[in-house]
Amino acid sequence: MRVEFSLKKMISWIVLAYPIVQIILTAFSQTDGGSLHIFNQNWRISFGNSLKYSLAATSCSTILGFFLAYGNNFTRINRRFLKVNESILHFPMLLPTITYGFVLIYAFGKQGLWSKVFQQELFHIYGSIGILLGFIIYTLPPIFILINNSMKYLDTQLFIVSRLMGDSWYRSLYKTILNPLTRVLAVAFLQGFFMSFTDFGIPSAVGGQTPFITTLLYEGFMGTIPNFQFGSLVALTMLLPSIISILVLNHLQKKVVRYERPRQAVIKKNAVRDWCFRLLFISLSLFILGVFAVLIIIPMVTNWPYELTPTFNNFARFIQDDSLILTLKNSLLMALLTAGFGTVIAYLAAILTSRERKVHKLNQVIDSIATITNSIPGMVLGVAYLLLFSGSQLHNTLLILVIVTIVHYFSTPYQMAKEAL
Amino acid sequence: MLKLENITKKFQETTVLENINLEIESGEIVSILGQSGSGKTTLLNLILGLEEPSGGEIHFDGRNITHTLMEKRPFNIVFQDYALFPNLTAYQNLTYGLRNKKECSTKAEVDELIQLLNLEKHLDKPIHQLSCGQKQRVALGRTLVMKPQLLLLDEPLSALDGVIKESIKEKIQEIARKLHLTIVIVTHDPEEALTMSDKIVVLDEGKIAQCSSPIEIMSQASCHFVEEFIVNQLAIKQQNIQQIFQQSMKRAAS
């Protein structure tokens, strides 16, 4: 039997397989000092919850994302209407995930805006519903962007040809829309899955008593009694799904359909279809606006939910606080630097992997990096960089933050650019 | 026979086609000729069934098909960029429709068509390995195996050059005669329309400026637009070519 040693296999082994084998060995070893029983019940429940909720929420987001992208590209709905709704759907991306948890509490909790409007709690926000809603709001925008971006480049004339050749509507949809989008749908799903699986903000805010792998990780790194070793092991077990995702994406790479000159055919008139999609856009936009409305309302009242007199004092207090302004300035500077350099790096990487065939090995490495970095929680990446650059000139600088954030968020813009090129 | 009666098409407030009356006999090759924005593609979409007219009726063999769905009409189309399935081979593209409607063509008929289109050597090739002319012939073959009663060709020669253009032109005419196929061609090129068709429908700003045979158009242009757009344009072309011929003959003689 011939054994092939490719660069990719080596990287997969060093970055993924080797640490995981180590974890398994550690977990099952019985030393006198007491082994780290990583696969204990606590880990199993937390890992299971993260897996279950991430899969459920991402499935919903991918289906919704597909329908929204379809409505955006294959209906005769007014362009301005679509543009407004698209902007509303993108809005949650501008906020950190911990905000989602809190706006959900302020919107639907016992003292929440909508509980007050309807004079009753519409549902119990802590636990399953809150987590699912949070994860869906969190993952829907990037999933929608990814699918929508690729759908724009489909050759829709093929749908007409397929229909004229006797295919049923469903078969035509499968052959000319779903099938060419298989890889992007998988990428979007995996992207959403890892976003949810590695998120700490939403489970910590609305998770209630439900343990998640990221809350376990937080306890390991930053809990009352930190245990770095245990935390690191938890983090490494979180890489398990990324192995599966790399295999899936590599398999689907063979299915990529490249059109020579994609053409947009005329979209047939269909009032029922257009109204159904209008309703979908309106209901999702209203939901997002309804949830995030509290972000605008609460700072404008004296003391939510006890004293509801309108006031601008909160803003005045914010402006007068120099430390808050400095924090804002730092965040803006870091975001600008990350966005600037990150866009250039992601775009160049995408050009390389989609257009340059000669550096096949390098392209595989970039693809693997995109998948791996996407699956590592920000907290773990942060600690890893902290340890890596400890004692160097980069330690405690803005630059290290920019570098780690670019690495953390490299995947989405890279995948988007790659699908479009 | 295809009959268009008082066809009008409006997009919101803009009238794209106005009072189009047209009769196309069975087995005829008809070109719809016009400049960009004259409404020729809209007319093609109306015939195919991709769009519904704002007014008027479309009849085919005595049957009103104005509101008949595209897939229920016995028509087929070859798009300008061929719209071939990129993940299939030439043969798989050619026989794509037979998976659903086996009764359309027998194996012998498909083989005959492949021979007629000179595609024998290219059947196993993936689409990206074919030249423009070969792709055009595969796209043409794919529609012909379905035996449509009317074939629509959207700018069939615009992506082709020189010798290939002439050979495809001949091929289309040969197939039309052999299969007694009605063909409607949409083009912006007067030369293409004149050399390929039995009848030319000249469109100007959504209205028919003239509908006659190529010879009639050249000899009796109905209006200033037809004269400018077709007759004068071709006359200038002819003069230029004649000059080059004369110069080259002089040089050869000296």
C-alpha cells in the first residue's frame, strides 16, 4: 500500500490530530496525581448542548438564509424594498454577541419591552428559546450574505433550459440552483455552526442553567479558580467538529460549478410568490427591529424598567466620561485597522486560492487555516496569542489585538470573496 | 403557424412593444432585426412564454397560447451564450431532454443529428473544452433532439467569428430545410438577417418598421429607418469590400 504524505495531511496531523490524540491519552490515563477526566459528565452535557443548539439554530438560519437570498434574487419585488430589508437583516452583525443576549432579555424578559406591551411574558427567554433565538439572530446575517452573494452569480438561463427540457420545477430548482450552491450552503452552514458552537456571549446571557462548552471553557480560563490545563483541553476538544468540516468541504470542492458567463434570465411574473417573500422579509425585519428597539429606547429613559421618563442624561454622562470615550476611540482604531488590513489579506488569499492553480499546496493550506481559525473560540485564540507573544515587543499592544482579530475573523470575508471570484 | 395579434408589452409606464401583428408560416426562417432597446428580446420572451403580453393574443396552429406556460408550448430556445450545463459532457448536454421525454428522438435519430452537426469527435468532452462553434452546435443539437415545432435563436452568431459563423449559418439553414422547422432568429446584424432568413421583421422603438423578404427590404425600404439601418449600412460595407478587392487586384496585376 502506498502512503502519500501531503503538506495538508501533515498540517492536519500537527494542528488537529496530534493534540486530539494527546487529549484522548490524557483523558484515559490514570496517574496518581489524579488525571484530568476531561470526558466527564459535565463535559459531555456541555458538549452535547453546544452541539445540539448549534445544529438546530444553524439549520434554521441556513434555511432562512436560502429563502431570503432566493427572494432577493429570483422575485420581482421592488429593489428599494429589498435593499431596506437587507440592511435591517445585516444590522445585528454590527453588535457583539453578548449584546444579543441582553437585548433579548430587555425585549422578552419579565421586565422586557414586549412583556410590558403585551402585559405578559410571551415565552420564557432563559434556556432553549433564548439560546436558539440568539444563535439564529447571530448566524443569519453572515449565512444570508454568503448564500446571497453566490446566488447572484448563478446562470439562471439554465433554469429555463431545464424546464424546457421537461424537468419538473423541483428538479430544475435542484439541478440549476441547489446543486451549484451545494458547497456554499455547506460553507454557510459550517460557518454558522462554528459561530454558535464557539460563542460565549449568548449562552452566558440567556443560557440560564444550561451548560455549554464555552461556559465550561470560561470557567477553565477565567473562572473563580482558573485551571488553564483543563481549559486548554476543553478548547482542543472543540476542534473535533472542524476535522469533520474540513473533510466535508474538501469533498464538496469537487462539486464546484464554474460558469463561463453566467446570465440572468427574465424572472416570471408571480404575484403569490412575491407576496410570500414580501411577508417573509417583513416578518423577519420586524422581529429584528422589535428585538433591537430596546437598544434605542432604554438609553433614553431614566431607569429602565422602574422610571420611564424620557431623558438624554445617560448620553450626557457618557460623553463626559473620559475613560469611556477613550475606550470607544481604542475600539474604533482597532476595528478600522482590522477591517483595512483584514480585507486586503482575505481578498488576496481568495484571489490566490480561486485563480492561481500553480500553488495548489499553498491554496490547501489557506483553506485549512480558514476552516481551523473559524472553529477556534476567540477566547482561546486570545489566550494563545497572549502566551505566544508574552515577553515580546508585541505584548500589551494594539497591534497584537489587530492580528488576533484578523486571524479570528479571516474566514467569512475570505469565503465570500472566494465564492464570488 | 404562429400568429401574433396586436401584441403590446408595457413595463410599468414604458411601452416596449406596440401593436405587433405578425404571421410566421410553418418551416419559415424569420429574423427579428433591430437595434439595442428596440424590443426584439422582449418579443422573443413573449413568444417563448417567459413574459405575458400586456395586450393582444398569440396563436399557434390555431390555438390561443397567450397564457400557456412556457414549458407547455412546443417551442425551444438556443440562448446567446448557449446555456450549457457546465458539469456535463457534450453528449450529456445533447441528450439532456431525453431523460424526461424518451419518445422525442430514437438513438438512430440522435446519431444522425450528431453527424449532421459534426460533433462525433467531441461527445465526451466537458463543456469548457469546446470551442464557441462546437458549443453552439451542442446547444442547437440539445434543442433539436426535443423536436420543437418552433425554434428560437437568440443572437445565434454574435459570439462566433469568420469561417465558423458561415458554417453555423449554413448548418441552421440545412437543418431547417431538412426537418421543416420553423425558426425565429433575434439579431441586431442586418447581414445575418438578410443571408439567413425567408422573412425579416424590422423593429424600431417597439413597432414593426417593415416585414418582408430580404430582397424586398433591399429593393423597397419602407421608411427612412430601414434605409439607414439596413440598406445604407450594407451599401457602405459593400463599397469598402469592393475597394479592397480592386486595390488587391491592381497590386496583383502590377
